[in-house]
Amino acid sequence: MRPRIDHVELTVAELDRAERFYDALLPLLGFDLAHKTREEVPEHQFRCVDYGDGAFNLTLVSPRQAYAGERVCRRRPGALHHLAFAADRPEEVDRLYEAVQAIPGARIRIPPRTYPEYAPDYYAFFFYDTEGIELEIVCFSRRACFGAGGRGA
């Protein structure tokens, strides 16, 4: 089996606010909003917005009422530390950096730069969504980092 992620579900503080943010961000990353769906299951206090793609789904989920008002803490056990999206070229990272800055509610944490401590060509920027979730756009050669014949190739 080759390692790959099929889907990620992010619980967000305000589903409607997060949806507006991700409606602006995800098309920049190759998602087609024509595949976006919504679901509501009131008896489970569950509302979600799903951004589907042939390779990966990202779903935003409302919190249970008991947790409404809690803030994101990426260092809490069980929490998502950050989510990284891959770009094909460093120029694409730069283009996305400019585009993300224009999204209402986006907050840049670190502008694009090289991180040689991760890999010689690791080029990325980090930002927060409207919910306080940290996101990353990164470009680096997995093949060079993990080998041409390795599982990460």
C-alpha cells in the first residue's frame, strides 16, 4: 500500500465563516467548487461542507454545542498542528502567497522562504485561516528527499 490521505475533516468554530474562506482558498489549490456539498444531521449536532476532488476531500465540520466558543489550540493533544498543501514549483508558492493575502480573514504567519533544515529545496509559507487553523503551501522535491525508489517517491 502506498501512503496517501483520502480525506481530512476540520472542526471549525463558525462553519459559515470558514466556508467563505475555503470557497476563496480551495479553488487556488485546484479544488472545483462544483463538487462542494453540504450535509446536516441535527440529531447529531452535525453540519458540514465537503470539498470533494478525485484525489482528496477536505470537509469543514461544525462543533458540538458543548464545545462552541472554544478556541483552536494546535498544541493540544489530538489537535491538528497544521495542514500543508503541495505546490509544483516555487513560483507557484509565491503566486499563492499573493493570492492568499487577498482572502478576507487570512493571516500570514511566515512569508515564503527556504527551510534547508527540512530539505535543501523546501520552500513554503504559513498562514492561518479564519478559524485559527494553521495552513502551509510548500514546494520541495520528495524524490530528492526520500530517494527515487523509496516509498515517498
